[in-house]
Amino acid sequence: MLALVFLSLSLGTPAPEPTEPAVDTRAARRTRFAEAAVFDIVGGGSRPRTWAGRVYGGYPWLGARGQVGVGPSGLAVGVDFEAARLRRFRPALLLSLRWVDRPRVRLSGDVLLGWLVQTGELHKRGPNVELQVRLALPTGRAAPYVMLGTSHTLLTDRTTVITAAGDTRDLTFRHEWMPRATIGVAIAITRQIGIELGIDLAWYDAPGRTPSIPGIHLGLAFGGGPR
Amino acid sequence: MRSVLLLICLAIGCGEAEPGVVVRGARMPVIDMHLHPGDWDHIPPETKEFLSSRFPFPIDLRPDKAAASVLSAEGILGEMDRAGVTVGVLFAIYAPRTVGITSNEDVIADLARDPKRLYGLASLRVDRWNEDREQELANLREALAAPGIIGIKLAHAHQQFRMDTPDYFGIYALAAELGKPIYLHTGTSPFPGTQQAPAYTDPRYLEAAIVAYPGATFILGHLGYDFKTKQPGALEGCIDLATRYPNVYLEPSALGSKGSDPSGDNLRLAMARLREAGLVDRIIYGSDGPQSPGFVEEYLERTVAAMEAADYSVDEARAVLAGNFARVFAVPVPEL
């Protein structure tokens, strides 16, 4: 959308032709950090032989992610761990693929296969799958980004009824759905190190429960390999 | 810098509300006769789970912390300040299989935090009644002698004893003897383990006790509301009893909350019906808070809105919100 607006403005207002070296300099400045590790984290995917990681903390979520590029189209595999208030934990395996891979636009899809464990009064556990779409728009050192996700957990209830006639055991399943979104900005300090700040919106156990209280997090990203 | 802090403070609502509430342009004091202090550790696991599920994520992950912030005496006073409530009444409760235990001793200790603004209702265990009724009644008598304890709290549905069983009438006899009003939970309840059958929830089953003890004052809590179906339930039964017996009073707490009456129609209906029946002088305001931060304030606002919708005059609202309570419990009307 921004590109279209820029294009229409450019068409409507004839500008003096820039000299070739100035264009090159400006373009180079804008894309200098396009391969920064922090953009791999917020935008998804990694180039072959590169890797990236992130640790983040905030309210209510904290966690870590590590990914390594293994194939074409920014295909990356990795691990992801998140926890909420040290009561809800979800370790997962990660598969990420870039759908749009341009210096100033990253669009990717992630699949996370994990296991949810929640302790405390509302204890629950079960397999979890989460699909995420990530969009990042790197410009120079900064990249605003948005992540949309849909998380699904299969919960199992085991009920044992003890009577004089004997015990009966019942197994039932429930589906917990949590749509979520994160909007934030990533800053590349170097190509290897960066930070990101995001607002986390989630709707835990939707649509039955009230929408969750928004959260916020600050992350430190790092990476290596040819960038 | 000070101006900036003041602006931030105003923006996020620091400080306390002005005491009292405005009804039809007149500010008046408020007594909330239904507040629950408590200790998270004294609540049964099933009820903890139920209560946790009512908090939004991620507060539900640490409900003990959320509960501690509102269930302590300081937390309740903070919620009262936020709502403009001048005086509050804390309930003891002994329902170990449903909503848990808040002991008389704990309530008496809480009252000491602010004796000018807090009163208490004492209660007793009834789950071993065949064995220890005399001891329980003696304990209740002793609690009723404590400073600030002005009445008795019972909840047949939560304590799992029938309203019409004469074995328990000794409690009403004690109330009549000491001149201490009895608050009774009426209507169903969402808490796990509650006895939902009419003999435990329908106030019409109290009639024998009301007749037998005319010297005792019976306050029918929640107006017999059916919290399971979110319908008025035994409202007409409450009105009938209050119309026929002068020792019956009515308390409209909880039924008009956002969760139990999302549209507010049921609370408006109840307040309108009580006024139509000529029972304004029998209504005693209560919220059933604090439940969650802001509940006490919100319930007061919803009740005032329901009274205004039903054309309560300023004097009628003043009676509902403080005057009737002061008369029944023989305490002064608080000043603003």
C-alpha cells in the first residue's frame, strides 16, 4: 500500500531526475540492514547457512526462539518457547517459509507444533499447533512489523466416576482457540544484533471468554552466518 | 513536573471518588451491606477453578494475587473509596464444600482496620449440626458480642441445609433474642457444590421461620434470583413475603451485575416491581463485591440507573442506599 501511495505521488509530481550515484547511495542506505538478524526474527524465515535467535520478556509473555536457514525461499527450522506469568508454557518446533522476500518487504508463514502445559487452578495440557503470518517492512535500521496468529490446543478431560457398581472412566476432548496479534518495531543495531518492541494482543479461549488484557514485550535478537 | 504528574494522575484516575453517589442531582451516602473479605487458601479447589475462569487472561493464571488485592480489608476499603461507598458490611461465611470459609475471627480482625467504616455479619458452621449445634450457637453468640458485628449471615444453598428444617430454627431464635438481623442468600448460585433445589434457594421455604420468629429480621439476599438461568427466579415470592410480613427485608445484590444481567433489564424490573409493591422502605442496598477491581463501583452505578429508570425519588433512593440499613441495624446514617 505504501509503495502504491509513493508511486502515485511520484507520478503526480514530476521531480527532477536524481543523479545515479545519489540513487545508489540512498537505496544502499535503505537496504544496508535488510539481512539483519532481528528482521529474520520479526519477519520470519532465514537464508541458508544463517541463523537467528531471540529472547524476550514482558507482560504476560516471555520466551525465546532460535531458527536456522535450511533451504530456498528463506525456509527455516527452529525451536520456540513461550511462557505466560510462569504458569502457561508452550515449547514448540518451528517451520518458517518466506512468501515475499524483498529487501523492504518480508512476508512469511510459520507453523509451530508444540505442547501446552498450564499449571495452577486452571491446569491443562495438550498438543498445540499455531499458524502465524508475519509481515515486516525494513527501512534502514528499522522495521515495523505485524504478526497474526491462530493457536489451537487439544485438551483432554479424564473423568473417573467411582460408584458401588464399579468405576467408569470417561475421556472427552476440548478445543482451545487463541487468536493473537503482535504489532511492533524492530531496530537493527548491527546486522548481527538488534532489539524489538511489541504490543501483544490475544484472545485466550475465544470466543467464550472475554478478550485478554493486552501485553507488551521487549526482545533482544542476535544471529550469525553470511549476512 | 508537578503539572505533568497531575495530568497523568487525572488521566489514569488516581485518588478516590467523592464520597457518596449522585441520584437525580442529589449526593447521598451509601452503605454497601454485602461485601466478602476472604483468603484464597480457604476456598475449595473447584471454586478456585470457577473463580479463576471468571478473570480475564492473564490474570486468571495468578488468581491468588488478583484475589489478594481485592479481598483484604485494605483492598475492600480501596474498592469502597473508588465507588464512593461510605460504609461497608463484611460477611463471615462457613461453607467449606462450596464457597469456602471466612471465619468470624477474620472478619472481626478486618473490622479493626477501620471501625468507623466497616461492620460485620457473623456466621456459623452447620455441617456437623447433629453433633455440635450447641457449640456452634455458643460460638455465634460470642461473635455477635464483638464490636462491629451487627448481624448474622446464612446461605442455605452454599451451606447445604434446607430453609424449612426446624432443627436450625435455633439460629433465628438467637437472632430474635439478641436483636441481630439475619441476612440470607436466596436464589440459585453458580458455585460448584451448591444445593440448587427450591428448598435451599426459594425464599418461600423460609415462611415457617419468618412466622415463628416475628422478632427476628430476615433480609432476603439477591431477591431469589436464578443465577443459573439469569432470570428473576423467586422475585415475586420475595415480594409476597415482604408484603405479608413486616420482619422481611430485601437486598438486590449481584443479580444486576454485568455477568448475571448483561442488559440490566432484570435489575430494572426488580427495582420497579419493589417500588410498585410499596416496598421501598424494605430495600437495603448491597453489591456482593468486591469480586474484581471496579465491581463495587459498577454495581452501584447500575443500581442507581435502575432506580432512576423506575422513578425513585431522591428520598426513596436515600432510604435504599443508606437509610433503611441504618434503621434496621440501629446504626447512624453516615455523613458525607
